[in-house]
Amino acid sequence: MHKIIHYRNKCIGCGVCYEQQPELWRISRRDGKATLIKAIGKKDVFILPVSKDVLLKSKEIAAACPVRIIKVT
């Protein structure tokens, strides 16, 4: 199974992830940072298992992130 890993504490809130994949991302009203929907988090590192269906798009988003805090494995 593939995973998206998001290092939320380093997020700058640019919104690239949300704009390209709104079904998996939200921008928090509280602090303006991206939130990976339904991800399991430990100390500001959030992990979401994903299917092959969203894998390619997720890799594109990881590459587009200006601070490189999204990883896809």
C-alpha cells in the first residue's frame, strides 16, 4: 500500500495541494496550514494510506510543494 506523508509543522499554507487534490486536502481556518484529510498523525507528521488511483496525482502534488514537505511512498 502506498502512503502520503505530510510534515505539517513545516507547511507554509500555499494551498497547492488543496487546489490540485481537494478530495484529500483542506486549508485550516485556524492556522492557514494544509491538512491531510483522515490522516493519522504523530507529532505533526501525518500519514494517509492511498490507493494506486490517486498515486500519480499525489506524486505531482509532492513535486509541486514549494517547501517539499509532502512525500509519497
